[in-house]
Amino acid sequence: MKTPDVILLAGRPWAGKTSIANEAVALGAEFGYSHLSIGKHMRDIRSGKQTSAYADRLDDRTLQYGPLKVLPADVMIGLFEEFIKQGDGAVAIVDGFPRFPDRPAPLRDSTRRLGISILGICRVRVEASVLHNRFEALSGTRDRVESDLSVRLAAHNDFIAPTLDLLAQEHTSFNLDGTLPIAENAERLFRICEDLRATK
């Protein structure tokens, strides 16, 4: 089995990760680029669009990180591995994983076992005030912005950002400016991937 190289795409909620990844995949279509959004992947499993050995464990949110209840690491690693094993293209852009501090070690074990090369980690940087405006435009209510987004940003600051900092110590790290146009960031992400593939 030929496994794709992986680049981890990270950032705060509503930073634009999924949109950037989708456009970068379009730019790399001839090379077989693919995109794993963990959230969308789980929604596809729930809806029956995607089969998974972990379908009956998607409600197993037994792990607590602050106000968030999250799936155990073994489920998330299993979903990641299922996706990777399905593809044989050049690069898989993985967004939204890993997020919590118990995930980097099993991810490291998984990539070694499967012979996966993590090219690097790319973080989409956006100020909280910009995220508030984006979330308010999507949700339509200021109350929801103040409740839902504040909880998610707090979880990001307390748990996810330290996890990303740890990953950045292990892998080549890049930043994207999430206030720039999606197409501009997608082009940069694609070029980063191609440069890293050429020099690995």
C-alpha cells in the first residue's frame, strides 16, 4: 500500500481551514491530493455516506477537556488510519486533527506503523475579533456567538494550542494569514506541500 504524505492543517474555529484545504486539493488534483476534515468525515459516517469500523463509537464521548466531551484517542486514530488507507495520492491534507494532548503520541505511533511521512504543520492564524464577526454572520445571533464561540476559543487556548505547539516542535511549521483570500492561502499551502515533497 502506498500511503500519501500528510500535512496537518490547524487553527481556531472559523479560521477557514476547510475552505483553504478544499481549494488546495483542487490545485493538486493531478497529483491525487485529498482532504480529511475529521468533523465532515464523522458526519458522513453518521449519515451513511461513508462506512467505518468506528461507526458505533461516534457517541463515545467519554473524555473531558474543560467543557468539551471528546472521543477517545483510539477512535480518532482509527478514523485517521481508515482515511489514509483509502488513498494512494501524493498528499493528504488533514484538518482538525490532532487537537488534544493525548493525541500526538498515538499519532506518532500510527504514522511509524503505516510508513506515513508528516510533511509539516500549517496553522491558519486569525484574531479572535475576526472570528466573532464571521461566526455572528453565520449564526445570525449575537447570543450564540458569545456562548458557543467563547467556549470553543477557550478550549482552543487551553488544550488545542498547546497540542499544536508540541507538534510544531516535532515537525516543520508554517503559518497562513486567515484574513487573506482563501485562494491566496490555498495556493501557498499547495506550494508548501510541493516544496516539502521535493526536499523530503
